[in-house]
Amino acid sequence: MRLKRVLGLLFVVAPLSAALSIISAGAASASTLGVTGTCGDTMTMSVARLGAPIITTITIPDTTSSDVWTLSATEQEFNAVTGAPFGNPFPVTKNEFTTPLSFNSAHTGFTAIANIENLSGLTSEISYTATRTSPAQTCTNHGFWTDPTTGPGPVAQNPTGAPGIPG
């Protein structure tokens, strides 16, 4: 009787252990994309697992820490299959930015980090404009993120294009 319980427990624990190994391996392997903007600025997007927020890092190259930059970011969602717009573009608010645009000597410029909601079945287009008043400079950039149904994104067309959306 005791042997049956031990064997039964092994049949339950072994598959559970394997499933947990797969889940933890998936969580550890984040997918990352990067796009370069109009003035050498970069936007990096990554997702740790399917459905997790899109961690978006924006870096504006600038070696002068006293410069003042303003940042305006928006998100537009599209149907991930047809490319049809889903709703209207909306601002990426201060709540989504875990780090506001500020000088970061490690990145040799000004950096902002946002956690942007990643909805299943939709493609997210994230765009921004960063402006410095003196000397005047404007940087713009945009990129797409689509999670495939099989796991965390991106799909092959990302970051410069998206399914159903003309380049």
C-alpha cells in the first residue's frame, strides 16, 4: 500500500517538476527588439513572458547632463491579424514610466523606462517625440510589438512592421 502511494506521488511530482522547469526557463528568456530613431536615439522593447508588460527603454544620446529634454509618448493598438486600428492612439502616461526621462551616464544620454500593457491578440505601436529646447533638437521614433500565440513575442515583422500593417 505504501509503495503504491510513493509511486503515485512520483507520477504526480515528476510531470509537475518538468512543467515548472519549462515555466521558469520561459520566464528567464526575454525577447528584445531595438529600433533607432531620427537622431541616433534608441527604443528597446522586451517582454519576459507571454502577456507580460512591454518594457520600453528610450535613450536619447546627449553628453551634457544639464540639457533639458521633454518626452511625449503614445501607444496605438492594432488587430494582430488584420492590422485594423483598435481604438484611438493614447498617451503613455507618467504612471507607465517607472523611470522618467533623465540623464544616465551609463547610457551616455537621457533615458526613460516604461512598462506598457501588452494585450493578447493586439499589436502595440509605441511612438515618441523627444525635444530639447537649447540647442534645439527633436528626436522621433516608433516600433511595433506583437506576441505570437505560441509564446512571448516578437513576431518576425517587428519592430519596423507588424502583421497586416503596411510598412
